Amino acid sequence: MQKETVRTCNLGGDLYLKMLSQGCARLGKNRQAINDLNVFPIPDGDTGDNMCLTLEAGYAQASPLQGASLGEIANAVSSGMLLGARGNSGVILSRIFAGLAKGLSGLKETDTDGFAAAMASAVAEAYGSVSHPVEGTILTVVREGADSAAPHCKESMESYMSILTHAMEDSLEKTPDKLPVLKEAGVVDSGGAGLLQIFYGFQDALLGIDDGGVESAPAKHQNVDLSAFDENTELKFGYCTEFLLRLQSSKVDLANFNEKVIEDYILGAGDSVVFFREGTIIKVHVHTKRPGDILNTCQQWGEFLTLKIENMTLQHHNSSLAPEPAPVKRKDFGIVTVVNGNGIADAFRTLGADYVVEGGQTMNPSVSDFVAAFDAVPAKTIFVFPNNSNIIMTARQAAELYSDARVLVIPTKDLGSGYVAIATLDTSSGDPDSIAMAAGEVASGVVCGLVAPASRDTVKDGVEVHKGGFIGFRGDEVLSSADDRVQAAVDLLKTLDAGSRDVVLMFSGAGAPEDEAGALCDSLGKMFPTTELIFNYGGQAVYDYIFILC
């Protein structure tokens, strides 16, 4: 680690890039410790991973723009994080940086006063992104940090950042006093802890401390099977075309230019459009058979910063995960859902899911993953079932970005609510809003119980939990605890009064041996003789057993 002479200076684009690089490095080194700040005593913490991947997406978008103004770099970071956001912590983090971008927009560089104003904008944007802000979270840490540092906005940037990080430290330490669930678990807020690491990195960069930083992600080169598109192949799918276009003052009146003229053109020239403007930069994603026409037309307004064109026939042929582009003709309704485990994915497809996004606890999909899923569903209206409370915000952010279909997110918080909501989905009315409302009402009444290994000793909801044992729970309430998973499952179903239910669906996870799962199913059948027990191999991670009570 090398320390250079401290030098007070204004904040420009290249220095902001260095701050981001150092922030990524600090966050990356502490990601597992942040993951471990999990209020629930099972190994499902992923806040550190989600925040790292979100911030790295922003840095990757901005790093090719070295030499650009501060406002342009900040806008590029915001755009990258918008599409790369994962989990609630990642979405809120992306909104913090969106607020910074708003505060820094149009600036070549800024002083401490300008950055302090941008921090106030970041706080407002973060709080505005959450319908019901909860104190004792990352929101509190960014707000109290910014408020405490604001009176020092006339001091040097180094001094301001030192005060800001110290205030964030104090706020983080006090989060358990504001959020009882943190105090009960004996941890501080994980999102706030991640944010503090990022700003430690900012401080390192300002002080000239080189902690390694991160490098721009190298381009990924695929081994393309050229036989998939030979001299006789018909171009059915077209090209996935993405670019960043910087508007040029020599071509348009930047102060009065309305980007809708470009958006309207793109919407008429292709499918699966994602379009937004950040400052003087236009970001476009479109599927088209004539990318050259689009590029030539768009060049009348500006010049390209980045450009990617991929033949989607090859793209689809070379990756089982690559979405097949949507045909022009669309059905009325489609379904996108998020699950983990091959068995569960097959079950959801059987119910009628058009596209299954691989994800769940510890592996939250990004906004761009959802956009790719929407691309693959040929429907006018797409219903999304996230099946995890930590994925709902990401799905909603993707829905706001997507313009090629109407996307409605049903806030399913667990696999059970998603399964029953899809199984009972009634589209006969033809009205998307009433269909979504009915699905949401069904989902809210579903009982889903889960069994998972305990990650630490604690007492939760009056239940004593021991590391190495297993717990049964519903939502965030622990209902059973035992030395083995079978007993935890039995006690859980007794507490949930499974015998009063008509049907209980059971999905065994990757951690549950096949013979054990079969024996458990037989035992439960005898224990609850009037309840129909349906057993499936789910193959999911984290949760050894999932029970859906209908």
C-alpha cells in the first residue's frame, strides 16, 4: 500500500473514477463479512455480493470514459448500476448513485460544496426509491452521514470525507437501536456496512492511498460455432444491438434537445427496446435486422462511445441461457418467474411460466437479467413473480425500464406464494390490472414453510437456535429448531397445523439426501392422514425443505 502526499483539489471525472475503483476494492475485500451480517440465522446472506456486483457494473460502464467530465462519469456510473442492480441493497445503492449523478450533472468538476449538495441529492433519491423507508438501514447511514458532514462543505474535500465517514460509522453502530431485528440478532445493518466500505474507498483515493482498486472487466470472448449460421441460413432473429451515444453540440442544441425524437425512431426500428438518457449520453438496447440503418441514423445526433452488435442466432445457439428474441406477433399475457433448483424450475414451467430466471436467496438476478427475460417472452403484458422479498425491487426497476411490453410485478415474497399465484392465475377477464390484483391477493394468503441449517447460536422469536442444527420458519419467524432437519420439518408442520390443510406440496433441496426426503414424506403422510402430500425433488440451494400449504 503506497501513500502519496495529501493534496487538496477539486473533484473531476478521473478522480471520481479512482474513488469508485477504490470503493469497489474496499467493498470486495469485505463482501463476505458484510454477507455474514445476516439478521436471520441461516447461511443466506448476500448483501455484500449484491452491492459489489451493482457497484462494479457502474464502474465497468464508466471506466472507458476516462478523461470525461465529472458529470458524464457520474451519469455513466448511474446508468451501469441501474441495469446491474441486484437485491434490495443493490437497488437502493443504485439510487444513491443516481442521486449523486443528478447533483453532479453538467459539471466538469466540483468542490466540496458541490459534492455535499450531491450527497443531499443522493439521500433524497434513496429515500424516494422506497415506498416505506425503514430507519436503521442503509438509508439512515447515508442520511445521517450526509447531514453531519454538510456543515463542513467549505472545508477541503479530504476533511469533508473524513467527517462523512466518521458520521457514517457512528450511524452504523447505532442501527441496532433503531431496528429491533438487528439488536435481536446482535448485528449492524449490512447495507449500511457496505456503503461505509465504499466511502472508505473514496477517502483512500482522496488521500492518495492505493489499495489496488479494480480493473475494467476484460471483454469476454466466446467460442462461436460458425456452422450455426452458414451461407444458406436465413436471418430470423436479427441482431442484439447496444450502444452509448454521446450527443454532440455540433449536431444538436444540447440545452433544448428532446431525446424523444431518438426514442420514437428506435421504437419504430426494432423490438425489445431499452432506452434512457443520462446527461448527454443516450443508452440504447434494441433487437433489429438492420443495425446499420439505426447506427447511421443515430449518428446525425451524436457519436458512439461504446457499441456491441451480436447475431442472435449464434447467441441463442451458443448459450442455453440466452433468451430467444421475441417474435413480432405477441400473445396477450406472459409469465416470468424467479426460482432456484431444476426440479422447482420444471414445476413452474409446468404451471405455465414462459421464462424462468435462475435465482433466489444468495443469487439475486440483476435488472439486466430481468430485461433479458422480458425480451424472451412474446407477450403484450408480462406478469413477474419474483418469489423473494429481496428481488421485488429489482424486478420493479426492470419493469420501469422496459418499453416493449407492459410489465406488472406481483410481489410474491416466497416460492409458495408464487407457485399458488401462478397455478390459480385467471386471465379470462383480459384486464391486466385486475388479473395482477387478484394474483397478489392469492399470493398474500399462502403459507410457505422452510427448513434450513442454522448458521449461528441465537434466540429468535423465543426459539433457541444452535449452530450446526436446523430451523423451521415462515417468513422471518422461526417456528422450530432441532438437531436434525427431519425433526425441524416435523415440528414446523405441526406448528403450521398442516393437518388442517387439503394439500401440502413438499420440495426437497440439494442438501437433503434422497432417502431421507422419501422417508420424511412417508412419515408426514401417516402423521397427517387427511392431508394430501405431494412430494417433488426441487434441487434448491439454502433451503433443505420447502412446504407449500394449500
